[in-house]
Amino acid sequence: MSLFHEDRLLIDGELVRADRSFETVDPATGKVLGTASDADPGHVAAAVAAARRAFDTTGWMRDRDLRLRCLRQLYDGLHRHREELRALTVAEVGAPLQLTHGAQLDEPIEMVRYYADLLERYEFREELGTVESRGRHHRRWVEKEAAGVVAAIVAYNFPNQLALAKLVPALAAGCTVVLKGAPDTPWTTLALGRIIAEETDIPAGVVNVLTSSGPETGELLTTHPDVDMVTFTGSTPVGRAIMAAASATLKRVFLELGGKSAMIVLDDAEPRNAAMFAAFTICSHSGQGCALTSRLLVPRDRYDEIVPLVAAMFGKVTYGDPSDPKTHMGPLISEKQRAKVHGMVERAVAAGARLVTGGRPADREGFFYEPTLLADVDPSSEIAQEEVFGPVLAVIAYDDEDDAVRIANDSVYGLSGVVLGADDERAAAVARRVRSGTFSINGGNFFAADAPFGGFKQSGIGREMGVAGLEEFLELKTFAVPAK
């Protein structure tokens, strides 16, 4: 089968084509790839009803062996169609081919196997021992059971990773799911639905997959009384709206939101390596990553040395055709996103930032934007405080270590960060002072299936991946009987 043009929704075990559709576009060319089914309120109602029925009336929640078999089937199906999914991800997401061998595709597929292995050994029961109360001894224990019906809403930037990081631990926990793909990348999500429908024994209604052109579908999912939990990855403003909407029925929420992460270059760091790391990091997937470091904090007495080095490294970033294995940076997802990025750069320059290099849409077809370096940035300015989601790096000078930590923490976000220095222990000590959910020390890579990922402050609530990612989808039920 070919996944490349899959345009059908998955509802209650059936692949369904909606009466209306919307276009999906190749961001590298700006040309229309095709159309996807545009779910309406009726589709949302049917999907939630199917998930509710599957959770309440079938044995899915308690049948660990069935869940384990289905997860391994899903892994096998994804593995069989890996190259089709790779081509689809390059075409629809605009992700460079080299990224699909990591977090865009291959690593998410391996995450399915991780959760299957975890499910096989995970203890859903914990003995608490006995307690004496009112003249008797009582034996107590805790059982961990599925949270219920989950609405999983994903962003466009890493659609395979985000969908699987929500769907797979939810299924391992025993939940049923309504998965909503991003309007900019519907085909990647619909392809997952087809694999589930045709190549696994996942019962009808356990997984439902929707795509839509606007926000209505997500709004209905976050307010529906039969949805027990919402897991969302996207911008902080939308996350706030979801949290407010979910509050009416006190749904559980997991939110993985925005970031404005800082890369702190210590005074003993090797400047050329720091410049290379900073430049190539912000250009990864054109800056469309919530954890990418978009603020570069540099010692004031080394500022004039490091800024030109970063500019020179930007000149070495290869960008263009994402299907070329040599391409490091592809396009932005849409013309709308490119216009947003350009507007923020123009406002930054007007506010006093110095444009060192870039600062304009690339002169080629598609939604490319030049790697952009802004120096002399005010730490309190928009470009230093707000998420850009583009290949734009803001350089900020600091006076000493305390000043660097203060600037890094001067943000409503707290998702990630980097510290570079000659000594790992000193760098780690600085990292511990920054309020952030993840940290790289001297280029260390924390991102893996077994590592919890999430943020402090307005970067979100909860953790994705790892054991913590499974436990997000579990409720605790405490029992007691008189001890004999």
C-alpha cells in the first residue's frame, strides 16, 4: 500500500473520507501536494463516542497481553513503511532528510518498541504494607489504571514524534485515544491511522485519527464531557486556552508548550566550537523546535570575538532541497509562518538590535528564510522574550556567571538550555541554576525514548517520554482490607 496520499480519517475502526477537504502543501516548493479529509463536528462526536465505548465496554484497559501484542504490531507496521513515511515527512513537513534519521522519524519508531518493552515489565500494583487504625491492622495497596479517553492534539513541526509520544504511552496505559493532527501536516497523521487500521489488532474505537483545517475540532475535543484527558503540544497561548477550556469538566491536561531557551557560553569555552554549535542548532529544522536555543548568552569581554564567528558559521549552513542528504536546513512550514518570523526580525531591528547576517526571506521558491543573526539584543525585548520558531538567533552579552543565570531565567518559559564550558562540572553547576526542564552540557544529547521531556513555568505541565510519559496516562486507586 502507499501511504503518501492517505486522506481518510480513522473512526471506530473504519477509514472514512469526509465530505469536505483541505489542501496540504510542500513547504519547499509552495505547491499543493493534495488534499486531506476535513473533519466536521459530526466526525468529532463519532470519534469520541467510539473511544468512550471502547474504554467503557471492552477489555482493552485490563488486557495487558492484547495491548502488548498491538504495540509490537504497530512497531512492525511502522518499520515496514519506514521509507514511505520518510518520503512523506520530507515532502509534507519540509524536514531535511538527515533529520528523518533522528527525531523526525527513526527515533519515534524506536520509541514504540521502548514502550512495548516497558509495558511488559511495568508494575501496575504497589503494596503499601499494613497500618494500625482503630484497633485493627489493615493491608493496603495501590493499583494504577488508565486515565480514560484521551484527546491528543499535535503540532506540525515533528508530527511523527509528537503523535507517537502521545499515542503509544496512552495505549500502553490502557487508554483510548482521539488523535488530532496539525492542519499543516495532515498526511503524516492519517498515514499512522491507516497502519493502525490495516496492520494491527487494535480494536475498533481504541484509536481514532482526525485532521481538520481549523481550530474547531480541537476546541470540541477539549470541551467534550466524554474526554477525560487532553495531551497537547503547541504554542503557549493555545496551551492556556486548552487549559481554560478543560477546566469546565476538570480534565487532566498534559501541555508541552513553547520555549525561549538560552545557550550560555562560559568564559572558558572554546569560541569556534561554541559558535558552530549555536549556529547549527538554531538552523536545525529552520528553528522550528520548541527546545532549540534561540538566545545566545556570551561574556561581554568576548562578545566581539564570538559574534563574527557565529556569523561565519551561518554561512556554512546548507539550506535548500530537504530531500538532498547534504541539506541541513529546510523551509519554514508556510508562508504565514515565514511572514511572522520576518515581522519579528524587522521589529527587533527597529527596536535597536543589530542585524549581522540574514534577516529576509530567501530568494528561492518555497518558504525558506535566511539564517539570521541579531546582535546587541536587549534581554527584555520581544525578540529575546517571545518564541520565533524560525532560524533567528539573538545574541546577548552578560557580565559574569550570576548575570548569565539571571538573563537565562528572565523568561516566562523554561523548556531547555545549553551550557558550554571547559569543565563539565562547572557547566552543570550553572545549568542547575537555570529553571528549565532539560539541559545539554557541552553538547550532551538528552533526547531519547527513556528520557522525560517537558518544561518549567509556561513551557508546560507534565513530562513526555520515559516512565514518566507512561504515568501521565495512569490514575492511582488505593485499596485496603482488614489484615488477617
